[in-house]
Amino acid sequence: MSQRTFSIIKPDAIRKGHAGAILADIEKAGFKIVAIKKLSITKPQAEGFYYVHRERPFFGSLTEFMSSGPIMALVLEKDNAIADLRKLMGATNPANAEEGTIRKKYASSIEENAIHGSDAEDTAKFEIGYFFAGHEMV
Ligand code: ATP
Ligand code: MG
């Protein structure tokens, strides 16, 4: 069944000029780009987005990184979008990511790992709403 997920091309990938290649991989994998924007977020906005990770030891560094430069926010749609995007992204730590995955190809480290993808239906809904209004999705 057709499903929507939320993704971010993270600041490291934008800085290195990989945004276009990552978008091409996403489209080649059969996702429809329902919404897209390039923007910068503040540290408090990154803290709100990653609220579930607030107790993790890397929370300060992660939110610093996510507010360190422009990102691209995306809403993506296909059958089984949430699980399929996670598969296309590869493991959180690029050292463990499978060949051909976005993190294997473009990530620098476990933190600067090129892309975010929602991990469940409820988080996808929250994350889409955090970045997009209904009229921005087509
Ligand atoms: P994402 O939520 O970004 O799609 P994920 O679900 O694979 O990635 P999470 O465990 O949700 O990973 O962690 C969120 C993000 O926090 C990671 O993508 C990464 O940028 C950062 N992160 C995770 N683990 C570490 C760590 N041990 N050290 C530094 N940063 C980390
Ligand atoms: Mg996650």
C-alpha cells in the first residue's frame, strides 16, 4: 500500500555536493518526491525534531551538526516507503552499511551520515508535519 515517509539530506551531504546524486538514487528506487525544500534550521529547531533522542549522549553534537548548514527536507511516497527508504539508506554507521546504499556511498561517519529517514508511521507523521504544511505536498 502506498505510504509516505520523511527524509532529510543532511548538511554533510549538501556541503560535499551529493544532494543531486542522492535525489537520483531516491527516484531510481521508485520514490515519488511529494514535497522538497532546501533550508537551514536553528539548533532549537533541530532539538525539537530530534526530541526522542534528548537523553542520548550525542544529542548536543547531533543537533549542532544538523544546524551547521543547509539541509533538504523531503516527503517521499511509494509502497512500503518507510522500510524501503531505511533499506536504501543503509546502516546508521556507514562502516556497517551495505554496498550500494546511500550511507555507504556518501556518509562520512556515524553522525555525519548523509541522510535521515523516518523509522515508523507515527514518527513519519510527526516529522512531515514538523517541516511541511498540507498545501506544500503535491
Ligand atoms: P536517522 O534517525 O537520522 O534516520 P538512524 O535511525 O539510523 O538515523 P538514530 O539512532 O535514530 O539513527 O540516530 C539519529 C542520528 O543520530 C543518526 O542518524 C546519526 O546522525 C546520529 N547518531 C546516532 N548514533 C550516534 C552516535 N553513536 N554518535 C554520534 N551520532 C550518532
Ligand atoms: Mg532514527
